[in-house]
Amino acid sequence: MVTFTLPFELRGLVKHNAKALYQMMFQVSSSAMKDFGQRNKKGEIGFTSVLHTHNRQREIHPHIHMIVPCGAFDKINNTWRTGSPEYLFHQQALARVWRARILEAITQHDSLSLPHYHRHKMPTQWVVHCKKVGYGLPALKYLSRYLYRGVISDKDIISTSNGQVIFKYQDSETKTTKYRNLPTLKFLLLILQHVLPKGLQRVRDYGFLRGNAKATLFKIMIIFCRSPNWLAPKKIQKRIAIRPCPCCQQNMSCVRVTLTI
């Protein structure tokens, strides 16, 4: 799982230009991944990107999670190139490309510009995190929780009385439960800032996982079917019906079947 995070200094820009910045995050992160995949994996990679807009305290914290299979498809030779299970890309190099391309895209955009007081305070090191998640099931479960529920669940809201809202969250560092108390209006504004702009798609597929790449994906499936037995689907063994003898309790075998009319 690869995570691209937008720095704190640009979160104010996101609040006023959410659709443009979110689209930009998808475009830049996907282009960086494709370029690194073509150079390092020597083929086309596939990945699914999911946009998250908040942290545990429900503040603006835009970041993109990606689920990336360990390998690439070589279109020229029609072969699958398996990557290292312990290493995907150099995350510091990926972060430098992420920073340079985002800043360039903002400066070239017609309606966007970097805040003057942030230009000299912009961090030189941005965060891109690559983490091994096995076969991807833990990452899929993690992401699915954010896809099929709102910004905050009802069970996390502790109290809504006296014009105040108290909700709980888990601290990412200490793993302990903490509480936050806000006036009702500020709480509503906190939640509403995470409503995505109309028409924005928060889940996107790229590479050989995109919707119009079914032919490429079919070729990859054929390659895996021809791979060693540990990659092939396991054969399902049918159970044989057994009838014990009512006297000795030993298994009986069928000798003859008689049809009576």
C-alpha cells in the first residue's frame, strides 16, 4: 500500500479549491507511479487509488492510498515480471517527484497559486509511504471502512447536548481513545468540509486494472494459470458418501443396485 500525503501548508488551498486540488492529486500520484513502474519494474503496473480527506480528529488531511500488486506486465514479450515482495519503490525518491510535480501543477493552473506566505515555508521533504501488506486483504479491509461509511459513525458521537458535541477517536501514536468537544456549529462545519465536490470520483483504477484494459488483464490471468501449481487454483476434492454397517459399524461398499418396480 502506497500513501501520498499533501503537506499541512497546502490544506488551506484545498478548502477553497477542493475539486481542482483533488483532481491534481490523482493525476500527479498516478503519473509518478506509472513512471516509476515503467522504469523499475520494466512494464505496466496496475493499482487502485482511494482519496481520503480527513485524519482521526476529522480535520482536513488530504491523502491518497494505493493498492499496488507486486509485479508488472511486459506488453512487448507478453510476460509477467514479478517484483520483490519486500520492496516496491524508493519512497524518498517518489516523495521528491510527488513534491515537484504538485508544485509545478499548482503554478501552471489558471485559477490556483501558492500562498505568498507559504512559498518560503514550504517543506522540502514530503511524505510518501510504501508498506508491505501481504496479499492486500488487510489494506482492502482498511480502505473499505472509509468507502462505505461517512466521515464519522454514530457510535463515535458520545454526546450532543447543551450546544456541544463530544466525539471520540483513536490517537494514531499512543493507540488510546481520546475525546474532542466542539460547539454544534463548528462540529457541523468540521464534517461538511469533507463532502466531496459534485462529480468527483474518489476511487480510481489505473494501469492493467483500469476499466478499458480487460484484454491486458485477461492476458495476465492466462499467464498465472500457466504458472507453477502454487499459483494455480486448488482443486476441490469431492467427498464420497459413506454408509456404515448398522451391525459392525464398518464402512460398506456398494456391490449392486436393484431397481424395484
